[in-house]
Amino acid sequence: MPTTSPSPAPARKAASADQHHDTPAIAYRVELADLHAHLYRVTLTVQAPQALQRVSLPVWIPGSYMVREFSKHLQQLEAHQGRKVVDCRQLDKNSWDLTAEPGKPLVLRYLVHAHDTSVRTAFLDAARGFFNATSLCLRVHGQEAQPHGLELVASRQTTGWSVATGLAPQQVDAAGFGHYLAADYDELADCPFEIGAYWHGDFKAGGIAHRFVVAGAPPSFDGNRLLHDVQKICEEQIRFWHGQGGSKPPHKRYVFLLNAMDDSYGGLEHRNSTALVCSRRDLPRRDEAGGESARQAEGYTTLLGLISHEYFHTWNVKRLRPAEFAQYHYDAEQYTQLLWFFEGFTSYYDDLLLRRCGLLDNAGYVKLLNKTINQVLQTPGRLVQSVAEASMDAWVKYYRTDANTPNATVSYYAKGALVALCFDLTLRAEGRGTLDAVMQRLWTQCAAGPMSEADFAAALAAVGGRPFDAEIAAWVHGQGELPLRELLERHGVVVHDDPAQLAQRLGLRVSEQNGVQVKVVLRGGAAELAGLAADDEWLGVETENEGWRLSRLDDLALYTGRTRSVTALVARDKRLLRLRLELPAPQDGKTWRLAIQNTQPVDAWLAPL
């Protein structure tokens, strides 16, 4: 049964004080130097440096495909060998050369500012610490394959704090402060640390110990419910990849690190842990008068989907991974066309496995699928870029969004999930197999390691009994529409065309906090034809007889009635503009509404294995 604790507890069994541990070739001492200034102090010792020893801080973290320039937070770098000061010559934004005496320990000291609450970087204040080694730990070139040690140092400021991480302890105290050991730099970079007075609970799934840590949980938090539900997710996914009573999972233990904030969402996968952030409102709550609201339930389902997504990555991207990622290169972008598979297919299975483990019913799953379909259909960029092209451009488009992003690219998460759906439903319709069987075949075919698109095609052909080259060309490398309607209706889900919302018919995305602020103008819509642009403030509208001030976009119908040709009053860079706008009729825009028509094929597709 799951066990919980609302107060700080040992991160793991403490080692004895006199336990011997070897000094690793590369050793980091991490101190929480100044909580209010958000500063970590790092001391790096290189036991056997090269004569010209290069060090660098990564510019990106695997799993999040954007150059984030972590070195901008590094300061006051200095180096010594004994009492001798070693010259540090900076080569570029993130790397340094040090002239050292070979065979004599080289010691580097520096500070890192950490005040980013995302899962990708590092954070420190008086209530909590968190870091990824890619933000704190300089990489010692030529010695990345050596064992890497990390000592996390406690202080009076951290009394009552505990440590949670997937990294193996070497010698730690009851709270988890002390020495940890990684086989190499890649493993160190793949094990984030959560530090603070967090809530934690434990359970087993597939015979493997799992720990769930929650920082920032409110008093209403229902930890028992979260553990119970996450245990079901983990057991279902282990069963998916390894079968009932099959081989053991590839991880010996697993740690979920969740930071609950006022308003945030995201996750980053690791080999035996994941870092998550969510809104406190999305956490499950203890029974309250009136029960759970629909909004609470939807938020909690979103959180469970995120947890399911990141846990699925334990297999699909952290082990089974793009061939281009056989070895990570931390100093520059690392490209692959396969993010539609590793992120998109994971996005397909995250909600599907919630359904299979009983945390969603058929109607709830179809509702989430409906949302994904409409998200893609309302993105003009789906007709501009294929998901393979979008995967390559993730570094400059998906993670660096601007007002034109929906017109220029498509989400390899969302459309990739729909590509997975199409393959799954096609295989099922032809009666030769399922996408489940394809995924499981890839796991063994690629020996839980690097894979290529050719490997995927071969697994599809083996399971489906025919080549799928045409489908791969059209759905993965093409910009055309996917055959969603036909495939869904063959599996008992009918598609209704409902009138679109006003913003969609106009081709706009707006903010309405302080009047109507235009955020995005979609390609080919009425708003673009009228000349509206991102960052415009839509002040009002004029008809033939009068003018009206707009507070919300929906007021447009109130003030224009049946009139179709109006003048939009817009403020742009303090200038007032009058733009002629042709309003689309309600029937001019459609949105999909999915409904279950035949439960038998739906059950065959969605029911537990």
C-alpha cells in the first residue's frame, strides 16, 4: 500500500558515518550559499587535469529543445592548483580553457544565480532549492565518461530540509545531504535535485519502489489520492511495455519531483525521475462540502496526463531514443526529425493509458481527444510544415513562439499524437495488429536504444503485414489533412460539425483582461484580410449609423447584429486606425464535436488490455 508523510523525512537510508567511498575523478561540492541572493556555490575538483583543460557549461538540457544559455548565470569563476592561481581563458559564451599542471588536482570555484522556477534550470530561495546539473556543473572535456561525484552540503539555513533525487547516494545523512555518485556526466545531467521541506509518499509498481515528492502543497492536498492514482498509471505503463508478469522495468527506483505553484504547468523527463510543475489548484483535495467542482476535476485530469506523459518517456525517449541522440552534445543544438514520434506518440499514449487504468472513462477520453483535434485544425501552420519538419525546427519555432508561430509551424506534440492515432486505428481496422504491438516491437527490435525512422517503418510492416511507406510519406512528411473523420467513424466515434466560436471565425487569438488585445492573427482569416495585426488594441466598432466601445470580443455580435461589413477602430503604436472588416457568418466556421455512436468498437480500442 502507498505510504505518505506530510513532513520532511529521510530521502533514503543514511549511510554510516565511517563508510568509505572512493574519491571520484570529477567531484562537485554544491553549497546553498545565499538563499536570499539565490546563489549556489560550486567547487569542482578535477583529480587528473589535462595540460590544457577545457570546461564548459551546457547550453541546453536534453528533453527541452532550445538553447537556454545556462552560462549567463555563472559568475566569479576562479581556479587553483594548491596555492597557485590557474589562468582561466574564456573561449566563448560557455567554455573556458585552463592551463594546468597534469596529474595535480585542479580546483575551480564559482557561483550560480538560480531564480527560475521552470523544470529545466535551477532555483533557490528561503523555502526551496532545485537544480539540474546542466545549470550548475561544468563539464570537464575529455573526462565525461569518468565517474562524477556530487556532494550536497547542508547548513543552518536548511535545517528541516530534505533531499530527493534519482541519483545514487554514496554517503548521505538522514535528510539526504552528502555524497552522490554518477557513472558519467550524462547520468549526472539526468538527475535533478529537489531540496526543501516537501511532502512525500511512497508506493511500489511492478515491484519497483517509487517516491512522489510535492513542494508547495496547500493544506487541502490529498496525498493519498495522488499516490493511489499515480500507482495505477505506473502499473499500467509497466504492463504496457513489459506485459503481465513480464520482464522488469529498466529502472530500479523512480522519483517524481513536483513543485506546486500558483499558476504553472510543465514537465521534463529523466531516466529514473521526472521534474514537474503544476498549479496548486490542480492538485487533488480532501473531501470538502459540495464535492469536487468540474474545474477541479479537469485540472486534476490535466495533471495526471502530465504525469503519465513524463513517465511514458522513461521508455520512449530516455532509452528508446532518436539515433541522433545516441550521444548528447551539450554545446549546441542537436537535431532530429523524430520528435513527432517521441513526443507525439507519447502524447497519444498519456491520455489513452489514463483511460486503460480506469482514471478516465470513454467519454472523458474522447473529450480530451476532441480538444487535441480542434487545436490542430485551428492551426494554419499544419498546412505549411510537416511534423518531421516541425521536429527539426523545434529549436527556433516550437520553443520560441511569437505571433506568427501558429501560421508557420504545427505542434509535433498535438499533431504527432494524431499521427499515432491514425496509425493505431488503421492497424486495428485492417485487423493485423495495433500500435501497442509496434511500440513493443520497437523496444525489443532496437534493444531499448537508438532508433531511426526506418526502424519504425520496419516495425509497422512487421505488425501490419504490409509496407506503410505511403502513410509515413503523407502523415509524417506531408502537409495534408489526416484521415481522422473516416478512421474515427470506423471505430464508433461520429464527428459533428458545430459552428465555430467568433474568435476562430475571425482568425484571431486575443486577450481580454484590459479590453481586447490582439495576440495572434491567423493566416487567411477575416482579421488578416482587414489588416489587423498582433499587438493591436481593438477599441471599438462602427456600423453605418453608430460606433461602440468593445470590452470583450463577444460584444461584437451585440453591437453589429446582422450587419456584415463594419469598421474596426484599432490603436497601433498609439495611432488610431479605421479598418474595414467583413464579418464571417456563423456557418462560415466549423469546429469538431466527437460523440460515441457505437460502444463496441470504442471499447475494443480504449478498454484495458
